[in-house]
Amino acid sequence: MKRAVLFDFDGTLADTAPDLAAAVNRMRTERHLEALPLASLRPHASSGARGLLRAGFDVHPEHPDYEPMRLTFLDYYTQALWVQSQLFADVPELLEELDARDIVWGIVTNKATRFAQPIATQLGFDTRSACLVCGDTTAHAKPHPAPLLHAAELIRVAPEHCLYVGDDLRDIQAAQAAGMISVAVEYGYSGTDHGGPHAWNADQVIAQPLDLLKLL
């Protein structure tokens, strides 16, 4: 049996909240508003522009200003994708151990390719990761199973032999819909509702990245 590990990116492999929050606070500063503390924006990082604009301005997609604000947010984020962001502690060691064990690993994220690909290249993941499936790679994003099933096809591992690791309820729903083993992480962003990782009915919950090795 060949086994593989697929990872969400934001909040699972990398702590990207600081740079996402910086884009929001740049917009707030331009509007003569005080910058918000990172702690208040971090839980929304996995929800992308929609979640961060809601947290930063209480602006929802139905608001007439939402689309221009979304474009501004994405533009500012593009200018500083990997400034304060970093891999979570022990993630480099985890990936090295997977490589050492000859376990295939890849990334399935809702982050658009134009953001995810430059970061992956900077981290050297473009040559190490077996796949990089982004939010615009398939017709549907997570929680739809399409991105995960596409990743399984790319790495030539049956879905039932894949673990999918993520920090958001959508990750667990996508894994379950794809027939993969779902693993929720406690150390990520975990969203702002739905009760947290232990309430998502994941197959496994891990506290730290290296805990994943016990499941393999």
C-alpha cells in the first residue's frame, strides 16, 4: 500500500497570518483607522479576503464596497507575500522525515495560484512537493472534494491511501468527501466558529506537526 500526505497551506504548513493582517491594516491606516492586533485577525486568516475584510471592516460580499476593497487587499498582499510569514515550528523537520521515509507529500490549498506558486518557489516546495493544487486549479474549491481528488490523480495514490491535514472545517469536509483520512491540527487558525478541531469529526486530531508521524 502506497501512502501519501496532502497538506493545506495557510494555518497548517505556514503561519501566513502576519502578512495577510498587514494588508488589512495597511487599508485601515489609509482610512485613518487604528491597526488591529494580529491576534484579532489571525483566526480569520484561513478564510482569505472574505474573512479578513469582515474582521477588519465588517464588510461582507453583499456590500457595494466589497469588490473594490477585495481587489485592494489582494494587491497589497501580492506586494508582500512572504515578509513576516514563516513555516510553523517543526514543519521543516516533518517534511524532511517524510522525504526520508519516501512518503509522497503535496499541497492542496484554496489560495489562488498567483499567491501560492511564488511562495512555494521561494520555499523550495516547487521541487520537493509532489503537487501544488490551488483554489483556482479545479472548478471547485474546498470543501468540495475536487481539489483533493485532482491531487490524488497527480501523485498517483488512491484517495483512501491519502491523509489530508488541515486547520479548517472545510479541510475536513473536503477530505471526508474525497474518501481520504482526515487530520485536523490544533495549532492552526481553526476558523472562528464550528467548535474547533475536536468538533469537526476528523479521523485524527494532532497538537503539533510532528505528531503526524505517529499516524503513518
